[in-house]
Amino acid sequence: MSGVAWRLTSRESPSCRAMFGLRRTRHEPHRRFVPRVPQYGRPHPFS
């Protein structure tokens, strides 16, 4: 059994979301799948 498969099936291991970096942390906001919207309200000139 591979190490990754063992970690995914182990009950003591962190969840798969945490392993792959999908869990939100208190120190860093989760922005991986959130589109960045300009704060000034108009699209970026190169978009």
C-alpha cells in the first residue's frame, strides 16, 4: 500500500482536505478557488 493511500485510510491522519492544502487556516485565507475581484470595481486592463 502506498504512503498516500495509507494516509488517506488512516484514522489518526489529518483529513485529505488538510493534506492537499484545501483546509482553511486561521492565518491564511483560502483564496485558491475564489476569483479575485478588483476592489476598485472595474476589470483589470489585461483581462
